[in-house]
Amino acid sequence: MTARIQVLVVGAGPTGLTAAVELSRLGVSVRIVDRAPHPASESRALAVQARTLELLRVRGVGEQMLPLGNQVRAAALHAGGRDLAQVELSRMPSAFNGILMLAQSETERLLTEQLSRQGVKVERGVEVVSVRNDASSQSVSAVLRSAEGAEEHVEAQYLIAADGPHSTIRTALGVPFPGRILPHDYVLADLHIAGPVPEDEVSIFLARNGFVAVFPMGHGRFRMMATDPSGVLARGSTPTVGQMQELFDRTVGVPARLHGVNWSSQFRINSRAVPEMRSGRVLFGGDAAHVHSPAGGQGMNLGIQDMINLSWKLAMVLDGRARQELLDTYSSERLPVIRKVLRFTEIGTRVFNSTNPLVHALRIRMAPRALARDAVQNAAASMFGQLSAGYRGDALADGAGGLGALRAGDRVPDVDGRYDALDLGALTLFAGADAGAVVDVARAWDGVVRVRDGVDAQGWLLVRPDGYLAAAGGPSDGPVLETWLRRWFVRP
């Protein structure tokens, strides 16, 4: 017997859980499976960025994260016992103007609880043993195997592959994963530090013989990441507290005692991305689609935002409100954002981790000069918070106009309760008093567009469920809105 479902999600990390939460909330029938018998207990990804918190807050999760994590407002650079400069994260143009340090296990727990409230349970210990994704088919076929060995055939209209960097789905479909392994060996540990290391900022220590970054998790606990260019550890071994102390002492120059390691690992950095995030009726997200350096704490946030970009589009296609072409914009919008993060993290990793004496001298000299400029500080803060990422220039923004400084594809700031007024399953029109003709157009698209009053400036804003500007214009731009809607959606 074959089970049928609209969407099968493979992988119950933050990416897959976000997809299941979003889709089930939008009325899509969804199953989520994961081969692991239990949720991960390690902290893993740590940073929750401002953009992620903006999007999760209105979805019932973000506010719960805040009291559980540790908020940091700066990233400070040090070298040779001197304070070089700070990236002032508090400049982020968001109510969440900093980075929330929260263990991935906690993020997953909160998402799982929200999913359960929506009536969906994660099926654990369930492995995908085969998948068929025929281009001409109206579904994806998968064979699932339970922990007890029972097999089940599933037909899904779409499958979301969120099964990590070693994705079974990606491998089975022969989807390439091009990229490179970056130089240097790295070590990572969650531990306690007794000493004068701030708990309200990320501390980055640069030296000729290595690099150490310390991320405060609260209550004296820290995530420490370090390079190991001289081979303190044997390759493949698990770092001990004594080895972490040696790496800390030779680079940091701050008297402190490390103790209480509860998780540690050694790794090399891969920097890779799929060429397309869609293969027929299979859609890739998170680490199954892209992996990169942990510099800047971007990875988990990218995966969560992948799914928030995808889910409203997929739900509208499934219920007939949107054209199939809308799904193509998932890949075309997300891949440029992902590739930009890959470039940024690769450059940052190479510069900050270099043991070249000339590079070390240049970074010590140039970092304070660059970060003394307001424009650099503002750009850095927005980039770290993923607030500057947008979709200008993509097909979905073509011909969709703008209002003031905002252009189609830009992030719409969450001000004046605007996100609270969003319809998370449709486009939301915010219309000024002078935009009556545009409102009339929107009302003819009821179900695709929800109308809200209250744009301060003259004109109107059409906002997507993921908080980006779909279209905008002035009072006479009703035909612009009509043309754009007809291109992507199906009139009721």
C-alpha cells in the first residue's frame, strides 16, 4: 500500500523543522522524518541572527528564544594584548540588534514543540532508502524504512531535502555539490572560562601562530573555536581541555582557566553549494544545499530562511493560488544570497586565520582604520544580522516597482506593527488613503492578496509572507499591480 502526502520533509534539523512548521500552519499535509532516533543534544550551531528572529517572532517561536539565549552586542578584535576594534552589532536596523547565542538543540526543541501544537509529530528513526523523481511525474516516490526494518512506500507531490551536508536525497538524485575544502585544521569546544573574557560580546584573538574566537553562551559558558596550524592535536582526535587550554594560551594572552568541556570536535571547513536548489519536485535547503565556514554564524539562519522563502510559495502553488513558475524563484532568489555568504565566509576565514606574517601585520593595521568608519560599521552589522540580504533583480521583482527607498525584493523593516499585520499565507497590501484604485485591484484578487490600511507615505506596499517587498507604487499604479499579479498568481 502506498501512502500519499502533499509534502515529505526529510531531516528534522532547524531547516526541516521550519519547513514542517510553515507548511502545516498553511494547511499543507506534511510528514517529517529523520533517520536519527533522538534529537541531537549537542549545541552545534549557536548564533541566531536578527533576520531569523524577526521572521520567527510572528510565527510563534522567536520571542520564546530570547530568554533562553545570551544576547551579544559587539564582536571585538584583539591582537598582541591590545584591543584593535569592535564591530558594533547594536547598529543592526532591527529590534533584535545583536546576535542571540542559543544552542541549536534549544532552537530545534522550540520548533518541534510548535510543530506538535500544529498537530505534526517528527517521525524519528525513519530512513529514506530510495527516491524516484521523474521529470514527467506529478509526484516524488520514496521508500521509508523504520528503525524496526518495516518499509513503506510514500508518494509526495513535493519532497524537501533538509537532510544535511551528506544528504542521502542529493546523492541518490546525482545532484552535484561543487566547492572546496579550505586549508587549516580547526577545533571547537563548549566549555567554561574562568577569567576576564566578556560575556556580552564575541572576542576574536589574532596572532601569527593561530586564531581563537570565543562566543559567550551565558553563565560562564563559551564556545571556543581555534586553528591548530602546528598540530597540537592528532588529526581525527577529540580535543581535550588541556589541548584547548594550550591553544588558548598561545594566542589569547589573557590569563584564564578553561574547564568543564561538554562537547568538542576537530574539523576541516567545506565551502559548497548546489548549482540549483530545485530538481524536479525535490527542493533542497539548509546544509543539504550549502555548507560553508562557521565564520559569522550564518549557516543555520540561511537554512531557516530558505524554508520561510520556500514555504509560502509552495503552499500557494499546491492550493492553486499561484502558478508553477513561482517555485522557480526559490532557487533564483536564495542562491545569490547563499553564494554571497560563501564568498564572505571564505574571505573572512582566509584573512583571519592566516599565519602569514605580512597578512597578520596588514589585518592589525587595517582593521581599526576600516571599523572607525560609520559606513563600514553599519554595513558589517547589517550583513552579520542578514538584514541586508534581499532579492532585487530577481524575476519575481521584475516590473514590481517600489516606494521611496524600498524596491521590490527588499526586506521591509518590521516597524509600526507591520509584521504583526502580515497575512503569513498570502500577500498583504498596505495602502494609503490615496490608493483606492489599487485597493480595488487587490480586492479582486482576494485570497491571493489581503488588504490592510496604513501606509504613512502616499502610495502602497505589497508585502510577501516572508517580509520582503513584492511590489509597490503610487496611487495610479493599479495597472502595474494587476500585471504583476497576473504573471505569478491565479485569479480567484
